[in-house]
Amino acid sequence: MFRAAADKDAAFMTTFSEAAKAHKGKMLFSFADVSGGIAEKLAEFMGVQKTDLPLLAAMLPKDMKKYRSATAAADLTVASIGAFADDVLAGKAAEHLKSEPVPET
């Protein structure tokens, strides 16, 4: 989960923490800001910008494929986070490809 520092007490963070407990062992759950240090480098690698926050994302280290949940953070549930993790692990989720912004002209 990528989130702004101001979102640390947001309702979606409680849901995310509950999902991490409910789906323990399925996938590593963590959250990060996009400003400063290793978190900023991770966000850059994942193609996440401040304008994308908050965002549920996943990465499979074996092949470095990246995924983004289409569900808005405010609409996340423990079940939807688990379903997203299941889809990523089963190869059913669409891979997110990092690319340059579309030129204006």
C-alpha cells in the first residue's frame, strides 16, 4: 500500500492492517510513503507518483512484475484485498507497465 504520511490514521489503513492479518502467509503486506529514502525509490520503481496516492499495489519479486488494484483505497475491504492478492499470485491480475507520460502533442 502506497499512502501519504497524512493517511497513517485513515480508515483504509485499518482495513489494510486487518487484511494483512487475515491473509498472513499469502503475501508480504507493507505500506510506504513516496517521499524520501528507500520508499521513494520503491515508488519510483513501481511507477507510483504522489498523484496516485493512496494506492494498493503488488510486485512479484521472481519476475519483477508489478500490479495495481483498480479499487479505490476508500472502497477496499479485507475480502477485496485478499482477492487482489489471490489474483496476483494466480496470474489473473493485469500487469501494470511503467511508461512515460503520453505527450501532449
